[in-house]
Amino acid sequence: MIGDDGADIGKSRRPQQTIAPLALKLGLPVNVDFDAGQEQALVEHALAREGVVLVAWVHKYLPVIAKQLKCDDAPEHWPPRYDAVWILDRSGDKYAFTEAYQSLLEGDVTG
């Protein structure tokens, strides 16, 4: 698959590998029906679900998802780190944005 910027993003399994241990522990299935570039379809699917939805995705496309969810306070770019978690809390027809850091390694900063 080719991204909007022309880069070959392929069919990355990294997001699936990221959430697989949690899904296994919770006994929940992992949906791998969507690829990078299909953010609108993913958003529509997520909105049709009840309860909490966890999305693991190609980092540079997460701002696209946040924008489609009308999360106006989400950053336009993913931070230059890999331990960030974006939390979008629904309030009416919009989402409020919070960013959390895992800070797992010595020297990691919390914000």
C-alpha cells in the first residue's frame, strides 16, 4: 500500500503485535480488517462499536483519525517518541484529547 505521501507503508503487522498481548489477556479479538489509508472506514467502524475502542495504528496517520473524530485539540503530528498513548474521550459529538506517556525506560520523560 502506498501512503498519501508516496511512501510504501505495506501491510504493517506492528500495530497488531503491539496490542496482541492485551487482547489475549482480555480475551478479545483483534480486528485487522483495515490498512493504513483506510482511516475513514476505520473511524466509521469504531463509531459503530459500543464501549471503549483501542486503535493501534501507523503513528503518522493517527492525527488523521483524531481529526475525523472531530477531536480539535489533538496535535497535527505524532510526537517523536514511541511510548505515547493518545486518549480520546467522547463528549457529545466531539472528543477531548489527552496524551499519556508510558515512560518505561530510564531517562524517559513524562511529558
